[in-house]
Amino acid sequence: MPVLTLTVRIMKHVINPGDKFGRLTVIAEVQKAATDGKRYRAALCRCDCGQETTSHISSLIAGNAQSCGCSRGPPKYQEKHCPVCGTLAVIRRDRKSCSRACGYQLARATRQATNPSYDVWHRRVTKARGPASGYACVDCGNPAQDWSTVDPSSDDLQTRFQPRCRRCHRYYDGAVGEGNPRAKLTSGKVRQLRARRSGGLTYRQLAAEFGISDVTACAAVNGKTWAHVS
């Protein structure tokens, strides 16, 4: 019987200078060698950020290589000097020291600083006076939830902080109503909104008139937000 012979032809990927793959623009094709000495086809590319990088052609075609790495954001690890021991080490972006021992020393120095941070002040008042939940809110008398900063220039914990519930704390800090920088309404607009609603307009109509969402309009009318406006 005759023997059938099959010929398989491997198609070669063709790339040209100027081709765009994600944020990468091909400059030229180059030959690279792997760790085992085997050579493969690669492409020298320029990223939109200005950096040049070399990527495997098959990775470009498959879409696995889209940039020089800048699209992933800043690197998770950075090589920098430890502020405690001065050692040059690879440190995570969210860490400040090279080891746990240096971290303990850094935290101790932060707690004992003459000009401590916001978090350190709250740790101090919680350690000295206990959690705020053990007190009544100085404004409404309900159980407190937070220590509210009253006099940030005072070093006396009794004078600097007062216990407040979460709602009174937001009112005191100006994060409610027009004091909130993200607020889209004002007290006058809320009154107009409620008056228009009593006139028979739907929430969708109110949202289109005041430039807000229907959910925001419903919450403002029913007092879930802007409850202090009468």
C-alpha cells in the first residue's frame, strides 16, 4: 500500500517596524538567546512611556506583552535604605523598614515623638482613657463611638479629645451637609427638592432637574441624608 506523507508548514509570524501592540511600538526584529542557549525571535519595542524593551514575538502576537511594565503601576518592591539601620535592602512599597526588628524600633520612635501623627494621638487617648464606646456622646448623650479632636494644639488628652457618636462626629468635623467637599446639594436646594416632591414630581424628574441621581434625590427627600435640614 502506498504510504501517505504529510507535510506540515509552520507559518512564521511577520512583524514590521511601526506595528503597535498595546502600548508597544515595534522598532526592529532582533535575535535573542535563552538561558539554555537556544535562540528565538524577539522584537525591540518602544513603550508609550518612552522606555525601550525587548519582547518575545509570540508574546506580542498573543497579547501577553502590552507594555514595558509601566501599566502595572509602580513596582511592589523598591531598593532603598532602611531609616533605622541604614542598610540598603529591597523593601516592600508599603513598608518602611528592612526587618521586623527595625520596624519595632521605628514604631517605638514614632509613638514617642514630640510631634506625633494623628494615629499616634488616638492610640494615646485610647490607652489613657479607654475606648470611646465606654463614654456617652457629649452632644446627644447616646453611646459614643469615636474620640473627636477638639483642640489639636493641646497636649492634654482631656482637653484635646471628646467622645462623640459617629453621627455627631461627622457633624462636628463638618463632613455632613455643605461642609462635605463632595456634596452636590445645598441646604436651600434640599428644601426646594422636598417642596417639588410634595408637588407631585417623581424622583427621576427631580434628579434631572437638580443634576443628581434618583437615589440621591430619594435619600435627601426622605431624610436619610441632609437630616439636619428642616
